Amino acid sequence: MGQTKNSLYPLFWQHGEKEEELREEIGKMQEGGIGGFIVESRPHPDYLSYGWWRDLEVILSEAERRQMEVWIFDDGAYPSGLGGGKVKALYPEACKRYIAKRQIDAQGPLPGASFQIAPWLEEGEALYRVIAGKRAGGREALEEGSLVIVISQSGETADTLAALRESKARGIRVLGIVNVVGSSIAREADACLYTWAGPEIAVATTKAYSAQLAALYLLAMKFGRVRGVLTDTEFRSLSDSLKCLPDQIELLLGQKQKIQRFANRYLGARDIFFIGRGIDYAISLEGSLKLKEISYIHSEAYAAGELKHGTISLIEDGTLVVAVSTQPELYQKTISNIVEVKARGAFVMAVTNEENKAVEKVSDYVVYLPGTHPRFTNSLAIIPLQLFAYYVALGRGCDVDKPRNLAKSVTVE
């Protein structure tokens, strides 16, 4: 098949190929006029194995050496249009050297916030998401004129601060999103966006996390308006929806007794799993983190589309699975995942939007979210997950404000 110069082409490889064979194959692609390639992020069940990640690192490093473009997609679904230079559902662990125009560094609970806002920025701009602690020693290639956004509640997080300093040393402008006024990140960043959440005494963040999401929403909205991605009417609509979030959160807090009764059933649970697709996976990560932080129950969050790749083997009779489903275009796929875990004996708690009544037929317990703009549903979805974690921890006699082994600010790498 003839290819135009600098076209993109899917790259397939056999797991376990020798490094030199992978590099040779990429070289042949370039010689044939292919300027870049598309990589499916998990083409087979053993995608998590060390060998597979080693393969991907080799591929990315060779692509960088040859100045070829690499597109990595999450659900194995190639988009119909490949133009525009956008990055979709990029895996931060897999792409340590991806050339991009935006980078978000975060640590602790904050990667969940950055993952949720990333799809917004991706719609009008190339974006690269990195967990700060996983970037140490990496040499991410950033173009001149890039912006690095660092997110930290305390403004003192060591890994995030290191990312800030390295970025500035390389001539990259840095925007800090922090809560603590006068913190190191606030002082050293080129610009700072304060979240103004006020002092947060509890080690496990709740209100600071919600405030960070709001700040990121505003930032993405501003980018969209300036770049012409959002019309003035769309911007006003989003602004009005954002202003309604506090009242909608109050409605969810009104369900706390119902959530407490449900939480009391799982005080002795050994494992609790969270699943979601797209940005619902990001909120699942945060919900799972809250639960393990303060209740000491083993919990993990999984991308729902990955269940059949191995993680479904962890489901056994009576296992609680919390399914987050707030994206209308993914309702049916998430319902299919719920059916899969139910068939293996799981008890399912679903968190979804008011109109998704179909989920009742396959779930054991449902928390419905008040209606809001689809962009903001995860600001609401986190509330019942935080309440669930709180009441499980409280029922187990745990110190919810000062969990064991944790500190409010992580000041060492």
C-alpha cells in the first residue's frame, strides 16, 4: 500500500522481539516514507508484563531518535481522523519521551485530577501527562513555548517541586496550581493559580482535591475560549454549570445516612475494587485511594475495559465492585463490564447519572448524581466515594484524619 510522506501507520510487533529487530522495523518504516506510527496501548493479555513495557520503551526511544511521531491510544480504538496533532488517552507510564506541547506533573492523589482535565486540553492542544514520581531521571522532550502545569496541595511535594525546577532549568514556563499561599511551588513557578480551599487538616485530601478540579476546569475553559475551541455561549453555559456544583454537592451530602448504612456492610471486607472507563477511571483511582488511605482495606482501581485482560480473575463471590459510569457514550460498555463481574459473584455499587436507569437492572446499589454538564460529573461522582471511604473507616475504628504511615506533605523523593 502506498503511503504519503510523513503519514501515520499502525505499528504491530511480536511480544519478546529482540531490541535490534524492533529498531530495524521502525527504520524500515521511516525509509518507506512513514513519519510516525500508532501504538495500541494493550494489544494482548500480558500487556502489564515487564517485557512488554520494555518493548514499548525501545519503540519510543527509537522513534524519538528518528524524530518520528508516536500516537498511543487507550481502548484500542483508532480514531477516524488522525490530523490535528492531538494525543488521545495517553499512558504516562509508557511514554516518557513523547514530544508534546503540554505537560502536567502531579503527585499523590493529584494525578487523578490531572487525568480528568486532560481530555479537555487534548481537544485543542497536544498534551502529555506525567506522574511526577515516575518521571525522575526521565528526559521528557518539550518544545520551546511549552507550558508545564504542576499540581500540589501543599506546594512542597518533593517530586513535583523537582519537576518544576527541571522544567525551568530547560527554559520551560511553569504554572503552579497549589493551595498553600507562599509555598515553594507558589514562589518558584512562573505563575500560580491558588485554589483557596483553606486549611485542610486531614491527611487524606477531600476539599483540596475538589478545589483543584474546579481550578483545572477554569483553566481548560480559559484555554478553550482563547484558542477559539469554545464559543462565548458555550463558555457561559459551562460557567453557569460550574457555579451550580456547590448546591449539587450539598444534595449528595444529604444522602450520607444511606451511604453509611451501605458502608457498614463492608467493614470486614478484604478487597474492594473500583472500575470505570475514560475519565471515570480517573475518579475510580481517587475513590480507591481514599478507601485504602483511611480504612486500610486493600483496594485497587482498574480501567473497566481491561477486566478481561486478567484483572477479572480477582473477582470472587461477595467481592464489592464500585462501578463509576458518568459518560453517556460509555454507559452500555460499562454496563457490560458490570454484568461480567456480577456473573462471577461480585456485589456492585454503581455511581452514575440520573438518566442512566438501565444500570439498576445489573447493580445491587446505585447512587445517582444530580444533573450537571457532562464535563463536571466527576466533581460530583467523587463525593459518594469519599463518603463511602469515610464511613467504612469510621466503622472500623480508624483515625480518618491521621491515617497511619501517611504525612500531609511528602517532602522527600
